[in-house]
Amino acid sequence: MSRAGVRTDQNDDENRNEHRAIYLHAFSDLSHVSPATFVYLLKESYVCGTVKATLKFRVLQQHVLQALRNSPQSGPAIFVIHCLYILPFLGPPYTEGFSHLLISSLRRLKTMDKIQTDTSDAKRLAAQLFLDILSGPVTHEEGILLKVLEVFNIELKDIAEAMYGSELNDVCLEMAKSQIGNYVTSFVESQSYMTAVTLLERFSVYQSGFSSESFLDRLMQENQFSAAEKWATLMGKSITCVLVQKYVDMKMIKQAYIMIKKNDLRQEFPDVHHLYKQSSLKKLAEKGCWDVAEIKTNNERQLLEYLAHLAMESGYFEKVDELCERHSLSFFIRETVPVAGPLKSRYLDVKEFILDGISWVDDIEGLHGATSHIKDCRVVGIDCEWKPNYEKGSKPSKVSIMQIASGKRVFIFDLLKLYEGEMKELDECLKAVFHSPEILKLGYNFQSDIRQLSHSYGDLECFRSYEMVLDIQKLFKEPHGGLSGVAEKILGAALNKTRRNSNWEQRPLSQNQVEYAALDAAVLVHIFHHVRSQQHLTDAKDMKHEGDWRSHVVSQKCKTRSRKKPPKILDDVGGDPKS
């Protein structure tokens, strides 16, 4: 159907072809096309499109850029200014989008083709457009106003010429500056602070009654931080230092650090520099990104000692030894480095959950024994680990180990070694687990793990499909903090994630790595038992109200996911029996 909804399909097709013909002809040669006609065709081209708005704008931008190269009347810069006068007549749905489209196309043309947008005629017309937008006859948003200033490089003398003609004197310039000052005051009163500060900066207008520090206070109280930074930079070093101190007082350390770096104020605020660096290292340590944190220290001894202190606080003693050895750090860092607070006051202990031990599986005998035990279980937790790769664009590392936990025992499969030496047996054994409809398999963000396993070991059939999987993540609304956060809510203590991003390809793994990996899988089973013990999920504060856990059990065959009702045997899941 047509836009009006009354034409036949055939007439509609003819109508669209007609518009397309006009559109292509007009855009191929603008020498005889007026700005008004061009704006009309631009709107029609957009309206007649049947694809999504984002794609239509992207295509139109390419066509407009080409059109501005095709001999528009009076040149591309003046042509765009005339279009900007006309666009407000189209109304709000089109004015803003098409204005941004035309200005961005002109900016690209200026960059790519080195055209001049600041010729005297173009600047004079642009200055008049600027004044007409400010005074009201032409309606454009403030963003367009500022873009016109930038693209056409409008200066105070251009404003004065637009107001008083080409014969200028100092009085004319002062009167033009005074008028700009009045507009600045209006923008401040309407709380358009960024526009006001941009005009102050552009035209060097300093209003009487404008105290540098009091205006900065006003901007900070209104949370206009970008405008405050622009104002402080304009006012100079003393006001910039005041802004940095305000950021520090508000605990906005990152913003303070950025201003210090941008304005070369490290000598004035040496403590803030280190405070921000320490804050960044602590966040990385809490995420387990120790290698990235070490790189971020830039070999600064004070920061390296702080990082070692964080590792000691979190119980990551092998990292402490590694840092001390690599950088010749003093052992007495606990006394010499300021304490920023413990990463966590209490973590879950592997000994509380795994009573029958952790078994490392890297040969055929261990593989068969582990599989035999797991096949007798009704519920198991599954997790996997791989070495982090911090190089942009590089392929992720292969999954190194996979942990499968029953209620009291955990098996850690050395996938790298088993795949190399026992690939066929590994595939058959893991198929017996993943493809079994009798074993409920628990994971956290399971799709990410199974995707990584499939990419790492694409020629194994065991990871191509699965039966009876329950993603614990699906049972909780807004699961902040990942599995560690869920464990803290349900079991009363979090998981220590300091070794999450350690080197999982080293052999042997450290005892701490082994215990970390085992606990990640074991805790899934204990969280599940807590979930199952709830008589009604709707009574549980942090759980989704979507029926019981059975509704979240899924299976996948040949890349097609499906929900499958758990077999009756799982109705009795719980208690002890190897679950």
C-alpha cells in the first residue's frame, strides 16, 4: 500500500519508481535543484523507504554526501545553510535528524575533499543563521546551533558583520559581544549550561557578575560536570585546581584524575594520581584480572607494592611471591603500604563443601572412574576455565579444564591433555554425561561455557548437544556479582574470584587454583539444593516468579533449544544419594 493507504499495489509500485527516478536524477546533478526541492526530495526518499530508520539514515547520508559533490547552487556550504533555513518547516520528526545529517555530511566533505566552508559569503550567511536561531525566527535545537558555529568557524567579527554590515569598528564589535552576552545569560537562566559555556569560550565573553568560582559551584551543584570542566579549563589553572579538589571531596577520583592528566597537574595533586591508580588496581584485583593490573602499574614500585598487598589480603600468596620475585619487592609490604580495605571479609571455604576430595583426571583410568561415578549421580555442577587472552582481536584460548561436581566430590578434567592423548574416549565419556536425560546438569551462564567448549573442541560430538541443563543464573532476577553474588545471597559468603583470570594452562596447577576451580562447580549443587528446598519460588525474595526450577530446565539437539519436562526420577532429587 502507498503512504496514503488508498492506492493499489501496482500504483504504489509505480509511485515509488517515480520517486526513485526523481531522487536519483536530482542527486546526480544539483546545479538546477533548489534547496527547497532538495529538502522535499530528501523527505520523500526517507518516507518511501521500507527499511528501518537507522539504515535509511545511513544510506541517505552516503547519497547526501555524493549530492553535495555534484555542483549544488552557490557551492555546498551555502547550499546547506539554505537547507537549514528550510528544514524547520518539515516539523519536529524531520528537522533535527535531517539537520544533523546535512551538517555531518558537509563536515565529512570538508575533511575528505578539502572544501572551504569558511569563505566570507558562507560565514556571513552562517552567522546570520546563528543569530536567527538565537532570536527565534528559525527554530533549531541547541545542538545544531553549536554545530553551525563549529563547522563554519564563526567568529565575533562575523556576528558583527551580520548585525551591522561590513563597515566595522570597535564599537560594533563591543555591541556584538554585548548581544552575545545577553544570549549567554538567557542560556544560564534556562540551565542550558553547556551552550552558555561554549558561547563564552567561543566569543571570549565575560559577563559582569560572573564569578569564576561561584559559577563553577553552580555547575557542580547542578551536576553539570562536562560544562564545569569546560568552564574551569577556560578560566585557567587556578579554577581547574578548584574543580579537581571538588572532585576529590566528592569521591569522584576518576574525574579528578582525568582533569589532572589533561591539564598536567600531577605535581599539584600527587596523592590523587596514586589514589586513582590504586582504585583502578583494586577493581581489577576484585575481578581477578591480576595480569592486567600488573601491566597497569607501569612498573611503578609504589603501585607494585600496593598490588602485592592486595594479593596478600585476598590470600593469593603465589601472586605475592611472583610479584616480589619479578620486581624485587620488599617482603614487609603489609606495614609499608596503606590499606584500602579488604576485598572481602569472608569467602566460602572449599573444605565446607567437598568432603570426599578433589580428583585430577588426566588419563584413561581416571577418565573411566570419573565417568562411572558421575553417571550414578542425579545432579552435578559443571564449570570450566581457560587462560585469559588480553590481546585485542586475538582468538580466545582453548578451554583448559572442566570441573564436574557431585554433592561431595569434584572431578577436574585436564581437557588439554585428554584431548591430545585420549580424544575418542574423552568424547564418549563426556557424551554419557552431557547427553544423559537422567542427570540434571547445573551451570552458571551455561551458554557461554558450552559455546567456548564447542569452539575449543569442535570435532567432539559431546559438546554439540545436551540434555537436562539448568542454568542457575536463570533462577535469579538481577544476579549482581555473578555466581559469587548468588552464593553470598544464598549461602552467606561469596566466592574468592582472585584466581579466575590466572594461567589455567600451566601444569601443574597450584593448590589454590585447584581449590578455586573445584569450589566453582561444587557451589552450584549447594545453591540448587537451597532453591529446591523452597516450597514456592514466589516466596523467595531474589528469585524470578516464573514457576519452579523445572520450567528452566533445557535441552539442545542440533543447535535447537527446547524445554523438556524433567523425568520423574528428578522429582526426588535432594538428600544425599551422590547428588
